[in-house]
Amino acid sequence: MKKFLITVLIIVLIATPLWAETLDSGPQDSVQQLLGEIRQIKPESSADNRKHSQSALSLLNVTEISKKALGKYWSKRSDTEQEKFQTLLGELFVHVAFPSSAKFFAELDLVYGKTKKKKTVVVVPLTVVHEKEGEVGIDFHLIQTGDKWQVVDVILDGVSMRNNLRSQFYKVIKKKDFNELIRKMDKKLISAKS
């Protein structure tokens, strides 16, 4: 009987973290998990970095971010072009945005505000105190996809990541074309990986 109780206790102790990871109780939990994964990314390239980056990427809705960032140009693209764009954007998050964010969030205190619902999105407000930047307000906009909450935009001191991307993408497309945008994204990704 004693051996059976010890076995049950061990199973419960081992399984509890697995249950905790799969139970996503809300949008703030997703933001905390996203920032937790990003904070684990180190300057040197490693298998751990890839694991943390992929986990962080799963907490972003790259399809929705892609649609909004390309705006009016999204529907003009073929399925293959849309897929290529989404893949590139995801890889740029992994190799450019996440490592930069890891440096920014490295040792910051994170203070979460009250989560608010705005039409179809939920906003998780966060305040961080940065040594050089001072107090910075960040709003994470999330939507529910199936049973998980995913980030679709980040507003940093009033500036939307998605709108910022859109204005950069529009400039390239208007000046040249969509293929030039893909070429520039590819070039940036190759540079970040080297």
C-alpha cells in the first residue's frame, strides 16, 4: 500500500507541470508564457534558443499578423505567396525580433494591469521599468484561436507593431513590388542567421 501511494504521488508530481502547461486559463497567461520564453533566449545560437523561439512563435497568430500587416495587398497574393510571406515573417520573429526582445526584457520587472476586452480582441496591459527607457507601457492584443490565446499585435508606447510593419511593407511594395519585399525579407533573414 505504501509503495502504491508513493507511486501515485510521483505520478502526480511529474504530471502536474504537464497539465499546467496545457491548461491555458487566459490571455495574461499567454503573454506571461510568451515573455518567459523570449527571456530564455540567449545571444549565442543554441538548440535551447530554437526551442524557446518556436514556443514563443506558437503564441503569436502569424497568419492574422500577416493579413493585417499586408493589408490591402494580402488578397492580391496567391496562396503560395501568402504562405511564403507568413513563413518568412515567422522566421524573422524567431531570428530578429525575439533576440532583440530578449535583450530588452532581460532583467525588467513586469507589472500587469487589468485585462480588457475590446470588440474581438483582449488587451493585456503591461508596464515595465527599463534602466535607459524609463517606464514603458506595452499593450498585448490577443485573440482566442481554438483553446489558446495568441498575440496579434503589440502596442509599445502607443506604436502598433502591426501598423509599423504595414507602413514598412507598403513603402517597399509601392516603390518596387511584392517580390522586392520578399527579397528584402529573405536578405534580412539570411543576415540574421549568419
